[in-house]
Amino acid sequence: MNNNQWHSESYKALLQKDYAEVTKIYQKKIDEQPEKAFIHTDYFYLGLAQLLQGQEIEAQLTWMNCLTEETSLEQIESWTAELVNILCTEVKRQYEIAEYNVAWLICQHIHEIDGNNLDYLLLNGLISLKRNTLEDDDPSFAELISSLQSSLHSWDFGLLWELWETLTKYPPFPYLVELTKACIALTENPQDFAYRLIYCAVELAFFYRRSDLGIALLEICQTTLPEEVEVLHHLSCMYQDAGKYDLGVTTAQKNYKLSTRLVDRFFANAILLRAYLNQGNSWQNALATFAEQQALLNSLITEQPQNLQQAIINRLYTANFFAPYFQDKPRENRHIQNQIGQLCQSNLKSSSNLDLTEKMQDFRKRLDLSTDSNNELTRKLKIGYIGQGMASHSVGWLARWLIRHHNREKFELYGYFQTYRQNNDDLQAWYEQQMDGVYRAGVDDDGKYEDFDNLAKKIYQDQIDILVDIDSITLDGTCGTMARKPAPIQVTWLGWDASGIPAIDYFIADPYVLPNDAEEYYQEKIWRLPQTYIAVDGFEIAVPSLRRDQLDIPADAVVYLSAQRGYKRHIDTVRLQLQIIKSVPNSYFLIKGIADQGAIQEYFNQLAIEEGVDTSCLRFLPPTASEAIHRANLGVADIVLDTYPYNGATTTLETLWMCIPLVTRVGEQFSARNSYGMMMNAGVSEGIAWTDAEYVEWGIKLGKDAQLRQDIAMKLKASRQTSPLWNAKQFTLEMEKAYEQMWRKFVLG
């Protein structure tokens, strides 16, 4: 046989993993060839075959004996490079067939022969990632980064990009930033790579909760795309989420300045509004920005743009997100939200041929009603829950009780995790265990975000009867899925006010959280449960980490608390709270929430001075390590002052569970009636105010009347055994009854 035939035979055996046969072929070839026909590559392949059989010492001896046949240093270097090339080729093959341990073994021998080989460094990095053995101080990876930065070598760019993409999926992402910097410097198309980085940064920030890495990658993007508004949009959000509030504001301002199209200007203004609210001391700027936002939104609705890109449609769902934080005008706010829903639906219909009427006809055809509709009315119902909140999130803590108490003989539960968290999340894992079917929407095998069409298709294929959105407009992705109408009945519950999407059928409420005339301005049908739209069996409480003496507060003082993020601290309500403090002798005000701590102190101190309140009675609390500790620390307060026009929800439930009196201001919109409904369902009316004056009056009365506070606390403690708010099992029965009634209405047409 000629040389090619020898190699062909050995390659067949190699593919069949018959490494003993490969050894036999090359040993025979070496034995049959005359000494003067010495071919060094035969020894290289023989040693490789021995290595693949686990004969490491034999392989090393075979290679060494071959290399010592040559005395020329230049020839030895050439042969060594050839041996490494052969070994790297086999590493690639083993990597492609997912034999990562075999590939790793070969890499160890390449390292001994030439640890600086460029292909080896790339392959070793890939295999370390696949085997989850890459360390933060891996010397081979450090050498790879150094070699890349020198820019003096010829690279296998296919391997380089594969290594980069693989590294973006493997927490804790060691060397990712350094590798990214090197890649963007080496690539011939840095702009194309920078646009890929935008997606990667968003993925890291939202799927892995690594805003630090998202920021680092977007800052690299800026070196190539300094005026790209998409980069600035995400970068501002990540700065804010990482607590870099001033950078969040300046980046949002730059984004707004560079945005020229109406739709871009609108979204840039929204990010700027978010930045001001997060900052904590820019409420006047926020008010002006909100006015601009409403004007831009009205222009957008008047213009009725069509053929919008999918990303623009998604963001439009949350376009009016901040309105309830500024004004208690439900008719105006809901009218705008409904128009946004219609605008998004019209664009979605034109881009994907989605007709809601046709979808409903399709669902009805799917029902087997030809013989007896009782078959459909008596079978198990498939309930799908969709959202990002099925994790360590306020929604997750509250919704779990419904999932826990569901009657599994009558209902099958499916969980559609709209933004599946790739990092460990115990509550998310718990939700997964409760479901009959789970779908983790997120990044697919190609590194692309699962699009809404695929997720909606999955829900449709699962033949979900009732799809329950627990996010509403807190996450545009969930809106994008719900708008495609993948289930015959679609419901919004818990996460936020209704989304206004035409594809949503019902909005779950109760007798209190929406006024009687709310049907007039909601696009969705309001389904009122008989007592409460939310109930929990309680909360986990840890050991408190806070005492009054640590805060330099006298034991006999009256302590008020407000624990909300900057979004909810409307300047008018803060002034009312300070008027209460001013009117109650020996009172102190504890302020806690997500915001720039220095800025929030500046904000409250300035308003206190304007209201004639001694700033020495203000105390600013840092974040706590966990929700359970936060709840335990609530005991340091005598009275909690709620926010308006956006009340607390989870914070209200926590306050009531800890038996602390609450003062709330009731309004007309959903977000201004949460605390009112919860207090009524806990059997407490003391502290419910219908005007600003009543809010102040209740705050003062509770501060001055210790016996009243004690009576309320006793009433709240007793309510744990009797009230609808703390009876999640009964609440679940009411939700299930609602599901059955909704299904009956659909089946019977």
C-alpha cells in the first residue's frame, strides 16, 4: 500500500475507536519499511494510537525515540511542531464528538511538548470549559490571553470565536472580559462583533444576574460603537441595577441626546425617567421627564407607526409603566395602556399574520364537542403559569401558595419560565418541581434568545387550557408571548396592573382593589374573586439584625418606617409623611429602599428642612442580607407609612403579617388600592385614609395612641387564624373555581 492507503486504513479504525488496530497498522508499516525510508509521522501516529489506548509512557517513548533520530535543532523543531499539529487535529476531532476527557488527556501531553502552541491554548480552554475545570488562575488561559494581546500570531479564528461563545455560557465566566477585549482588537469586523456583544451583555445581566459583566462588555462595545443608542440604552439600565446611579443618569442623558427618531427618543426618555427615579433625589427632574414621556407617548399613539421591529414592539408594552407612580388617574392611564396594547397587536398582526378571531376559532375546533360537552367540562384542566416571577422575586414569594395548594386531581400545572435564571435559585427550583411540565425559555443551543413565536408554539402544543400571566407589564417578554394568544383563555394575575393586550381575556381582582366602575376603562374583563385576589399562609422570619439602640433611638420613642424603592417616593407623599413626624413628639423616621444612599439622604433631609422637621430624627437603613431578615427587622418600627399613588404590595403583606399598624392612602387605580384591600381582608380598617388630610390624621393618631397601636397589633395577630388574607388554601379553591367557570363559559360558547 502507498502512504495514503496506510493512512486511510488507520483512519477507518480511528473512527471506529479501534485504537489497537490503528497501533497494529502503524507498527506494521514501520516494521515493513526499510531503515532508509524512515518516516517520522508514522511514529507520531503510532504514539497517538498508544496514547488513545491509555499507554501514556509507551506513547512518550515512541515520540522521543523518533525525535532523537534527528540531530539538527532546526529539524527537531520542525518535527515537534508537526507532532503538535497532529495531536491538535486529534484533539479537535475528539472535541467534536464530545469525548472531552480523551481530548483533555491529549492536551496534557501537548502541554509537555509545547505549552505555548496557539491551537493548543485555544483547544485547552474549550475543553476546560466543557469539563468545568477552568479556574480563575489557570496558567494556560492566562498564557492564551497574553498571546492574543500580543497580536503577533496567526490564529484559528473559528476556534477563537467558539471559545469566546462557549465562555459566555459558563459561569463564573473567568477571563471573559480579557478575552473579549483581545477578540475585538483582533477581529477584522469589530463593529459586527460589538453588536454581538450587546446581546451577550444583556444575557449575562438578566439570565445570569451578572450586571457587572454586562457593564464590562457594553463598555467594550462603546470603544467601537460610541454613539450606538442600543448600547447606551442597556448600559444605563445596568448601571442603575448595579447601584451606579449617577452613571445611569449620565448615560441615559447621552442616549436621549443621540436619539433622533420619535420611537428611539421615546424609549431613551423612558430610560432617563427610570434613572432619575432610581437615583433617589431627582424627583423634580423625574416629574419633568414624565411630562415629556406622556407627550412623546401621545405623539406615538397619534402617529400609529406600523411594521415596527419586534424589539420595538416588545418595549412598547411597558411604555406607560411609570404612569401610576406619578398620578392616580386610572381612566387616563388605562386608556393609554389599552391604546398601546392595540398598537402592538396591530404591528404583531401585520408581521406574523396573527388574527385573534381565527385563533379562537382554531381553539374551538380543537374541542371535541361533537358528542357531549361534559367531556370537556369534567376533564382535568391544564393551567399554564408564565412569567419571570417564579423565582426569588416578590411575585415568586406570593404565588407559591397557590401552586402549593392546587388540587392536582383536577388540574395539571405547567410552568413557562419566561426568563429562566441560569444561576442557582432555590425558589425557582421549587417551582420546577411542582409542575407537571416545565419549559425554560432563555438561551437556546445557538446562543440566541428563545423568540416569542417558539414559546407560544410550545404552549399551544401543550394544549394549555388557561394561561396565567403573573408578570403583566413588569416584563415585556411575557407580554410578547401572551399577545400571540397561545391558549384559548388567558388571564393576568398578581404581578402588576393589567397589560391592556387584546389577547388577554380576564384580569383577576377582588371587591376592593378596583373600584366598581373599573369595567368601563379596562380592556380585559375583570374577574373579581369573592374576598381577596391574593392570600399567603405566612412568611419566613429570621433573627433580626437591628435594634433601636444601634440606631441611637430612645426606647420610649415612636418609630415610623417607610421601606420602598425610589420609584414609589412621590414628593407629595413624602411631605405628608414628614408632617406626621413633625406633629408627633419624640418620633423618628426610618427610611429604607433601593436607591443611592447618599442621594436619598439628601432628598429627605432637604424636604425635612422645607417642612420644618429636625433632620436628626431621620434614620437611613442599609439593605439587609435577606428577605427573612428584613421582615424580622420590621419589628423595630411602631407604624409603617405606606406610599401613594403606588402602594406597597408585598411590603404591605409583610407589615401586616408582622402585626405592625399601617397607614395607607386609598386612591382609584389598582396600585393605589392594594394596601386597602389587604387591610380589609386582614380585618383592620384603622389606618385607611381616603384623603391626604386623613393620611396625616391617621399617622398622628397612631403615633400618639400607644393603646390603639397595641389593639391593632392584637387584631392582626388574631387575624392569622381567621382572615382571608392568611388562608391560601381557601384562596386557591376560589381561584380554581374561577378557572372552572372561565372554562365553562368558553366551552359553552
